[in-house]
Amino acid sequence: MIRKLIPFLLVASLAACANTGAPRSSSASGSSSSSASSSSGAASSSGMSSASGYGGKTCDAAALQSQIGQKATPSVMEDLRTRSGSATARMLRPGQVVTMEYNATRLNLIVDDKDVMTAIRCG
């Protein structure tokens, strides 16, 4: 009898943990938030919505690859950030602890111990 209940209990416990995919709304207004949540729900359900959270700017590092081998300074980093179209930029040094989430609006300058750029990537 117990063996027959185990699959049912597993399905029931997984169903309780399942994400329904419905966007959460923090507004308390009823009818006006329904049209707003339906339009934001359509935007958030279409794949990567992180770029829209940062103003829609995306990074393009392809044209910057000629800068590899040059010394990275704050002014160079800002110039490369504007040329790539990204919203933010960061310099990644050897052994530095960094977050690994992908951000389509961020430019990453990977440098060696002498601040010479070894790679330029988006994310």
C-alpha cells in the first residue's frame, strides 16, 4: 500500500513547489493594475528580459577586439564602454572574485596583473 502512495506523494510535493510563471504584482489597485500587469507579463515572458531592465542597451564587443594588448585605465574603460553601447563596464583582474550572472548590458575587460587587456567580452 505504501509503495502505491510514494509516486502520488512525490508528484504532489513537486506540484506544490512548481512555479506558475505568473508575474507578481506589488500594486494594490485592482482594475488599473490588470492592464499594466498583462503588458509587463508579455515583456517578461519573452526570454531574456534583463536587457530591458537596464534601458534596453546591449553590449557589442566585436569592434573592440583590436584593443586587446593595450593597458586598461579608467578612461580607456569608459571609452570602450561607450563604443560598445553597454550600460556598465568592469575590469576583471586575475584571482578577483566576481559575480557570474550574465548581463547583456555589461562590458567585461579581462586584464593581467599589469592591467594589460587580455580579453574583451560582454556579459
